[in-house]
Amino acid sequence: MKLIFKHMKKHWKLVALAILIKFLGSVSELSLPYILEYIIDEIVPSGKLTRVLLWGSLMFVTAIVFRALNVIANKRAINNAHKISYEIRQSLFEKTMNLSGTQFDALTLPSLISRMTSDSYNVQAFVAQLQSLCVRAPMMLLGGLIMTMLMDFKLSLILLLMMPVLILVIYFISSRGIPMYTKVQKKLDVVVRIMRENITGIRVVKALSKEDFERRRFAKSNQELTKSDVAAATVMAMPGPVIQFLLNIGLSIVVFVGAYRVNLGEIKPGVILAFLTYFNMITMGVMGLSRIFTTMSKASASANRIAEVLAMDTTEPAELARKEQLTEDAADAISPASPQGNDGDQPFIRFEHVSFSYGKLDPENSVSAAAGKNNSDQMADFGGESREKALSDITFTMKKGETLGIIGPTGCGKSTIVNLLMRFYEADEGSIIIDGKPVAAYQKDELRRRFGTVFQNDMIFQNTLYENIDFERKLDPKAIRGAVEDACAAEYVDGLAQGLQYEATIKGANLSGGQKQRMFVARALAGNPEILILDDSSSALDYKTDAAMRKAILEHHPDCTLILIAQRVSSVMNMDKILVLDNGKCIGYGTHEELLLCCKDYRETYEVQMGAMA
């Protein structure tokens, strides 16, 4: 709940104004039964029509004022709630953009989506209630009790004695709601994950005729969510009937005792009528408190989930565990065995004994374990005795402008090298140096601006072709056109609607795999990067187009350091150096000719692939 009050504090003037208006509206509402009682017991018996009309008009105006103030207060409360939820969602989105790969893996995408949507909505609903119902309900309860005490203390004792019982019932039952609604939100994460998988993979599902299977899988997850939600809602609904029952007992006692005392002449009939009205107000106040506790239980569970993400430490590792070592690492980046000077012989990229393991946090503690900890802390929280290494003792160097091909079977760690090089993850062991500095010494934005990257699962956005390539980088249109030509995509672009080539709106679903990959390469080249990474970027291209694209890149970007990850030997055989991986280990490193002589796996792959092409 600290998260909610922290953001409300930023808008305390607007919140205070909404609360003040609601308070005045509640005071006006509380005065209505008192005015009614006064009219019945004092004004009507006087027989003066003028006074009756005067007090009747006062009662009418008070009712109008009470309604108007409540409408204004509710409107302001809703507006304030929207502002606060907007800020929370914005903070959550910005935090998500800065999460490390380890943190993102621990949270999972579906969970982040549900926190951004349903959790933020629960917080918004509570903030709105906090400014309206949280004012009106206590006012109706306490104000009603005070007014009844002022009118007749003995009758009010009946209600007063019931209040502790009602409050205990509300507290006892509602306190169970927070853990139950936390469980509901976790079940929702699973439902969101299955929905996302099926929406993004709908073609695969249909192609394999697995609609019924996915329908059953979703139905099972949806049923578990519904079961948890019903259980939580059932518990939170219990205070209502219990409170209503107890209040009806109290009402019966008030009517019986009140009628008896009217008969004795101790009180007037108007007092009984006012008591019944105040009793209804008190009932509404108590039921309102019950609703508040229900909403608060949801909001508290949701706010905790959001706060756990916002509390995750995304501080640069350079400012944490490695801060004191950066100077030393930078000084050691060039070993005595490495050539010195400005003649271009100094390694531009250097991996030295790098090891890394992916891992998954315990699902029950995934967020709490990750929140507020740096990456090294999080790694210690991974479940299991040990984790298989994605990379083990990898060492290689590249000079500026050199090309490196990385090849190996699926899952051997090729893409992991890219993840570490761009600091999506931090290496467990070893050092990674770029241009004489450890990657941890760079700010992430500074580091990544040096790269142009095509990932395995890149994305086309529903936007113009120009914006898909430019991506708000304000690039020179000539550079974009040149990148399109180098990516062998000019023929496709020129084939679009005449005059709208670069302004034509494109969608990923309408492009073939080869067209997408050429768009991705154009996007990477357009920024004239120092380091170009092509991660399996030609798998959907024919050999002729693949060769033409690689030739254009080498000719038109001679100063660009190229790392090309591929499955085909033909794609990497002309690289300056080739790194062969298997199960996260380097089993070969050298030129194509050297590897044919000394690396059995590379030679066998070459013979199989080139033999198939023959």
C-alpha cells in the first residue's frame, strides 16, 4: 500500500479537495434525517404553514446540495485515480524497459502484462474508492452514531454495542483476502501466457489442427483462475450477509424499544423515523466498509506485485559489484601479449574465459527473490543445486573491421554471446572488452548505440516501412535507402504502391520470412553501426540473395566489425575467423581452411551441407 500512498502524496491537493467535497456532501446527507425529525416533531405540530414550507425548502435544497457535492467529489476522485494509475503504469513500463535479462526471465512476460493491466486497474479502483467511499462510509457510520446519540442516547447504545462485533467480522474475514487475491493474480498470469501463446502462434495451432487441444488447455487454466477467484470472492462476500443479519437484529430491537418508549411518552415519533433513517445510513456505512476491505484486499495484493517490480534493482553493475574493479579491468584489457598502439592491431572485441548460465527463479519466490537485488544476488536465488552452463570458458578476439562467423547446433550458445556482448545478461565469469573498456564500464545506451543487430525473433511493427527502419532514430533518408539496397530489399520496396514505397504501411503478418529478414538487416545497417550482429538473419533467404547481401555489407561497410551467426557453412566460410560451438564450449576457432584441418565437427558439417548443395 506504500506505493499507492506514495503516488497519492504527489497529488495531495487534488486528493484533499476531492475528500473535502465528499466530506461536505456526507455532512449534508447526515443532516437530512435531523431536519426531517425536527419538521415532524416541532414544525408540523405548530400548525404554521410558512414554517413548514421554509423547513421543507431547506430540506429540499440540502438534498440537492448533497447530491451535487457527491457527484462532483466522485468525478474528481475518478480523475485523480486515473492520474495516479497512469503514473504507476508509466513507472512500471519504464522499469520493465530497464530490467536485465535475468530479471525479465524471473518475472515472465505474461506476469508483467497482467501487472500492467489488471493489477494497475485494481489499484485505480481502490484509489477512486479511497477518496469517495472511504470518506462516505465512515461518515455514515460514525456520523449516524453521533447523531443518534445526540437525539436519544439510550437507543443509540443498541447500535453502539453492535459496532465492535461488526468491525471484528469485517476485519477477520477481509484479512484473508490479500493472500487469496495474490493467488488469483498468479493464476491470471498463466491465463495471459496461454492467451499470448495462442494469439501469436495461431497459424501454427491451425496448421497442426490443435484448436481443440489449445481450447482444453485454456479451459483448464481458466477454470483454475475462476475457482481461485470464486473462492476469494466467496470469502470476501461473507461479511455482507453476516453484517446485514446483525444490523437487522439491531433494527428490530430499536423499533421495539423505540415504540415502547414512544408509548410511554419518553420520545417523539419523529425520533423513531429519524433513527430508522440513520440506521439505514449506518447500515450503508458498514456495508461500504466491507466493500472497501474487499477492494483494498485486491489493491493491496496488486500494489505489492507492482511494487516488487519497481523495487527491482536495475542499477548498472558498473555501479555495484564491479564498480571498484572497472579501472583495473580497463587497464588489464590489453594484455602484454597483445599489440599496443594506434595501428589498428589492438583487439576491438575481446572475450576472455567467459562463462554464463541461464536460470529460473523459484516460481513461488521469483519476484520477491529478484526485487531489490543486483544480478549476483539473484543468481544465488536460482532453484536447484546447479545450472547447466550456456557458455563455458569462451575466449576469442576481433580487430576493428574484422568479421567473425559463429556456427554450431541449435542451443549451443551462439545467441548467448550476443546477449552478453550487448549486456542483456551479465557474464558469470570472465571479462568482455569492447574498444579497451569492459562492457560493464559502459552505460547501456552508450554501449548499444554502437551496435546494429538482427535477432532471431525480431519484430515488424504496424507502421510505415520508413518508420520500421528508422525507428525514431532520425536517420538520413539516403542512409535508409542505401541500407535497403544493401539488404537486397530494394526490389520488394519498389514493388509497393507507386509513390508510397517508404510511406506504405506494412504488417509483419503480410510479409514472408525472407522479406522480414531483409527489413531487419536494413534496420540494422541504416544506423551505420560500428558492430553489426546478424543472428541467423538469412535462414529464410535463398543462397543467391544471402551471398549478395553479405557481399554488399562487406563492400559498403568495410569498417564495420561483423559477427554473423548462422547454421550454414556457406554463410560463414569467408569470414576472417570462425568460432565453432557445441554445448556452450568452443570446439574450434580459426579460418575456414584451418577448421577443415583441425575441427572434425566443422569438417563433417561442411561435407554434409556442401555435398547436399552439389
